[in-house]
Amino acid sequence: MRIRATVAAVSGALALSAFAAPAAHAVAAAPNVTFSNMKINGGKAISIGATSTVRVTATYTVTHPTTVSMTNVLTGPLLYRGTSAKDADTLVGSDDPGTCSTVDSTTVNCSATITIPADELYNSDAGTWKQGGVAVDKNTQAQKWQDGLGTLPVRRATKLTTDAAPEPVKKGSTLTVTGKLTRADWEHGTYGVFSSQSVSLQFRKAGSTTYTTVKTVTSSSTGTLKTTVTAGYDGYYRFSYAGSTTASGISAAGDYVDVQ
């Protein structure tokens, strides 16, 4: 089940069983509402560290006939993996039902907070998640599930270090730059080896604000990085990882080198 249980909050005091409606409730009509304009985390990818609990804001619009009173309907956003939200093995709902404001007689704009704890994720959960919405009739507990409201990347956070030596260094001499790339392991709550990844070595000349790529290095089987360059100017060296569909991009802090 993993984090599916958090969707229960959308129904307020209702238990999770309300979202797996028993036969007795099957005759109740689902709320006649439609979700649109779903935007979770501002549409930006969510990066989750090894032990992080990430909270993001979701905004969305709900439309309904004038005959439907939204005071009797609770709504919330969903993030899930699978063919549908209702049947997903991995599903995250909002912490509480959405807070909505009336736009007109048939439209409300809502916002809610979604919490994603790393310790309830598998590493294989990293990738593209789908967005959906759920509405619950407070009186009958009937639900309306809506899929197809967009997608959002959920990625394992990365860490990256850089160390350039020797410091200071004589102009024209060889400078060795080392570092290490690691990736969040949600299943063990640690940062582990991230091997065989292309990482850029970048340089920013003293007095400049822009880094330029010097060369590309591949992380080793232990995640380490090592390369050499010819020292030419005072400035900062750093490794930078562009990221992937499942891992977040990151740039290490620049390491200043005094060239004499």
C-alpha cells in the first residue's frame, strides 16, 4: 500500500475505507464536479532526499453545476503511479481537504498541501508520476476520481563534492580535481554510490559570474570523480551533474584555486 493511506485526509474525518467504497455506498451518485488546472509544486520536479519529508503546494480548479453545493463536497489533489489513481499502488493525497474560494456560481479555485515521506518510497518510485483529483460527498461518502491532470517528475536527490589540488598551484602545472557523486537511497535512508554518470567539470574565472564546461568525467563504480587540468588562472572549479528522469541535477560548491 505504501503511502496510499495519506489520501484519507481528503475526506477529513472519513476513514480510508471511504475511498474503497463498499457496495452499500455504490448507489450514491459521485459528486458532479470536474477538476482542471492542476498544478503541483508549481509544475516543477520534486526532489526528495534520503530521509526527507517533502511538502509541496497544489493548486487546482473545480467546476460544478449550479445545483451542486460545494459546501457538501470535499476535494483534494493526487499524485500517483499506475494506470489510474483509484487503483494505484503508490498514491499520495493532500494532508487536508483543499481550501477553496468561489470564483463564480460554478467555479472554485482551491489549494492544498501534499506531503511525501522518503521512508515510504521505493527507489523504483523515482520517475514520472501522474496527477489527479478526488472529490467526496460529505453526506454519502460517494467519490469522484479523476485522472489525466498532467504529470510531474519525482526524483531522488543527489549530492556532489569537488576538491582541486594542490592549492596554491603554479601556472602551467597540473591540477587534479576530485569529487564524488551520490544519490538518495530511499529504501535505506542513506546516500549511495551513483556510478557511470556523465559529470561536467566547470571553471569560473576570478571576477566572473559564469561557469564554463572544461571537460566531461564519468563517475566510477564507487561514484568517485577524478581528472586533471592545466592551471591557468585564479578561479573556481566545480563538478556539475545535469540530472536524469529519476535523479536530480546538482552543482557542487566551487573550490577556489590560487594560480601563482
